[in-house]
Amino acid sequence: MRKYLQKEEFETLRKRLISKAQKTGYFTDEDVFRDIS
């Protein structure tokens, strides 16, 4: 049960972060690497 809840929490956070990243123009790993290099 604990692993299931951890996975669900991870997926929820991941969806939120992806949404925010896309709004700022990050769609792929290359977008991130471009800006930090």
C-alpha cells in the first residue's frame, strides 16, 4: 500500500511540474540542457 501511495504522489507531482515547465518553454531534456549550458 505504501509503494502505491508513493507512486501516486510522485505521478501527481510530476504532472504539476510538467505543466509548469511547458508553460515556461521546457518540453524536452534538450531545452533544459540548452539553458543550463
